[in-house]
Amino acid sequence: MAKTDTQISFRVTSEFKARLEAQAQRERRAVSNLILKVLEEYLDGAEPKEQAGS
């Protein structure tokens, strides 16, 4: 993953934060790293695929 150079903030419930922290701990990751991983995986699947030869 590339080094990040910008920041995004958003609010979540205390319960959601606790779930994120628990999952990050299970994966031995920082919460921010887990969020970045999940968002990248989502975008990789959601973005239109470039067609070969285009």
C-alpha cells in the first residue's frame, strides 16, 4: 500500500468503533489500516473494469 498523504474523518457509533477495534486486534492491524484495507477492497470490486484493447 502506498503511504497516505491526506486524511478523512467521519463519525461512527461507539458500538461500531468497538467492532472495528476488535476486528483490527484480531488481524493485528491498526484500526486505520483495517479501514483502508476494507475500503480499497470495496473500490477494487466496485469500480468499472477497463476493457482490454480500449
